[in-house]
Amino acid sequence: LRAYAKTLSIFKLFMDNLDDVPQLGYYHLKLYRAIQDFASMCQEGGWRFLGLVNNKSFEEYRYSHPTSVALLALVLGVRINLRRSRLAELGMTAILHDIGKSRLPRALMEKAGAFTPEEREILKQHPTLAVKTLLRTRQYNESLLKRIMVLHEHHRAPREGEELHPYSRIIAVAEQEKCDLIVLASH
């Protein structure tokens, strides 16, 4: 639970500092270190002791949903035997998968009920907004570029004959399987 709480806490600081470019880079590195610890915990089977995560409000959902998706993606990554460095990349990509939604109108994100076609078009902008946000961290390395590519991919269906990046596929599964209530059972 400590690893989950630590990751959630640092992710919250990251999200709360999206407009402070110098701090964003600092929190990006802290988040990466927390994700590495999170990945180690998953490799050691510590994820089995996580009980449940319940998202009640937009504020809680904004932070806990990406953290929960990261956890589920890491569990899937462990199950397919990804190396630790790849797990950390996957975890960072998963936790940042919806970061662009923080740039959308709050009223839209808090809306109850179905979205109008116009609102759906606005929602479709969040991967592009995520890329713009990540590029502000100035961490131009292979890992960041992979995350950017995955952020664009994970919300769309592949075209015929096209393969999505494996991280995109894992995150899509982790996100689809994620409900308001997550219960992870040991196997």
C-alpha cells in the first residue's frame, strides 16, 4: 500500500504542477523513480496485497484512475515477463495516459451522463494535449518519445494490418478492465 500511496502522492504533485515547467521536470523525475519502485513491488508480488481503489469524485478520479491503470498495466507487464526497465517505461506511460484530460474544461470532465457529439470531439483532443504537456518537461529521450507515441495510439482502433505498440495494447486492456472498484486477487 505504501508504494501505491507514494506513487499516487507524487502523481498528484506532478499534475498540480503542470503549468510550472521547471517543477514539472523535477516531478517527472520523482514520478519515474516512484514508478520504478511500483514496478519492483509488482515484480515481487506485492500487488496481491492491494485491496481496492474506489473513485468517488472527479478530484479523486483524476489522480487515482491513472495510478490504478498503471498498477494494472504493471501487473500485466510482469505476467508477460517484461524486464524492469520496460516495466518502468510501461508504468510511466500508463500513469500519464490521460494527462491531457487535465487540460479539458472541468465542467466537461465532471459531467454526468452521455456526452454530446460536440463534447466527444473535445474529448478526442486529450492525447494531443497530453503530448504538448509532456514535451514541456524537456525530457527528450527515447522513453519519452515512446510515451508520446503510445498516448496517441491507445485511444484508437488499429487500422487493418497495423499493429499498435505493445504498451498501447496493455494500457487499453488495463483501462478497460478498470472499473470504479478494483479488486486484485492473488492467483
